[in-house]
Amino acid sequence: MTFSRAHVWSVAHAEAPEVVTSSWIDAELADTYDRCGIRPGLLAEVAGINERRWWPEELTFDQAASAAGRVALANAEIAANEVDLLISTSVCKHHLEPSVACAVHHQLGLGPTAMNFDLGNACLGFVNAMSIAAMAIESGQARTVLIVDGEGSRQTQLATIARLQQPTTTALDVFDQFASLTLGSGAAAMVMGGPRQGAHRYLGGITRAATVHHELCVGDLEQMRTDTAGLLSGGLELARSAFDDALDLGWSWTDCDRYVMHQVSAVHTSKLCELLGVDQALVPLTYPSFGNMGPAAVPYTLSTISGEISDGERVLLMGIGSGLNCSAAELCW
């Protein structure tokens, strides 16, 4: 997919306020670890996640997404009634219907002509929404698109800890649900539109699927069970294939200035950089302090470094999501 008119006008994030350390989780599971013969400290020492964030218990996912959306609109100097299309990509939802987008649309005071809907694709939802936004802008169906995402790990992690504290828990249970403990809370938003002063070109990218692996990671708000080794192996294989296809199609992604990757863990990041020949010094990290924020991770990380990126720098957004799907997209700052 290539685009000529689509631009990023702003990107923003909202930080969840409550810090939850991996050492606290280790302490909560100390008896289970001891009984199952598991060494404490794996979250920090192996996954590289020292902390993650939680939203206040009363705050909803749509409220988190709306908070980031307000900042993105302000940064883009766009009024709410100027938004033509709103896409919510939150994995976390309090109910099946109505959509999260409806609540965000209402909270932000968007106009009645603003089409709004949810787009779900695990950790790739936000990157996919950028492609859909670009299609709408390119075709003239939308002038201004707002993409939002709000994720929270409090409920999942409290339920997982309580479940793993049961005397019947085995080491296999711990490792099957280990990925749940790496999750984090956060929100991100982006405004996209046509060419204008100070905007950043969205050039397009590539998406590839390996849905034979769709059962490797399955989750809801109560638990997430993951074949960690299988997910890593399948994801790396798909990423290599997608990257090679992109190079064959003419994308020059071996010499980008920044690589904003989906934030999973230290293992995933180092393995992916090694596989693709990416200098890890060019990869900004948020997972050590914020964990895996799902689809919010890529835009959240981009937002945290947006003030450091110089005009003309090439930024590659990359992600692998449960399913499996892999996407990459290039921005010219």
C-alpha cells in the first residue's frame, strides 16, 4: 500500500497514573513460585519489564481513549466538529455493544456527521486504522481522521494473580499465563489528514498474515493464555517474510532513522532486531516502564519521542499481533 496525500497531523498519549512494579507481582506470587519451583524475577530479568501502569479502578477504557484524543485534537489545532471519521482500536472493552467509538464520539463532542466505529485486530489495530484512515483521505471520503486507543491491564492482572495463587496451580499454568503479567495500561491517539504545514507524510507499508497461528494467544479481560515460544517463533518467521517482501517491492527499510516497534519484551525486541539487522540503538523503548500496552504501544511510543524527531527523518512503525498478523508502515517526518 502506498499513499501520496495522507499525513499525520499529531500523535498523543495519556499515561495511566498508578505504578505497579514487577517486584510487587513477584511478592504476590511468592508462594506459588516456591511451590512450583519457579525463580522469581523473570518479569524484570527476562521480559525486561520493571513496571507497568494501571488506570484508577473507576476510569473506563473509553475515558482513557478520550483523554488521549483530546490531546491529539489540541496538538493538531482541530476542533471536534472538524473530525470526519473516528476509529477506536481498543482491545479492552467493558461490553460487546455499543462500540467504544460511540462513547468516545460522545465524550469528545464530535459532530453528527462524523462516522465512527471500532476496529479490532489485537495489537495491530492502531497500525491497521492508520491504513484505513489513509485510504479515506486519499479517496476524498474524509478530510480529518481521529484514531484512538485506550487499554487497561488492572482487571486481567488481578484476576490472573488470584487464579495463580490457588494451591492447585502448576508451573505450566504460570507459564501459560505469564504474558498476562507483562501487560500495561495506556492510551494513545492520532489525527491524520491531507498535506499541510508541519504534517508528517504517511507513505504506506505492508501487511502479511499467518493465521495458522491464530490459537497461540487467546485472551479476554479475565485471562490470556499464550504459547510464548510458539508465538515468538511464528512471529519472527512472519516478520522476516514481510520485511523481505517489502524490500522486494522497493521499500528501503534497512536504513531508516527510527524503528518504532510494538513493545512486547526484551526478548522479542532483541530477537527481532537481530533477525532484521536493525540497530537496537534506533529502537525507542517503553516496555520497561509501561509493559505491553497492546495496540496503544506503537503510537504511545511514537508520541513519547515525537519531539525528538527531526524533519526529514524516516520512521518505520512495526508490529506483530496475535492471529498472527504483521504490519509495517513508513512515516517521513
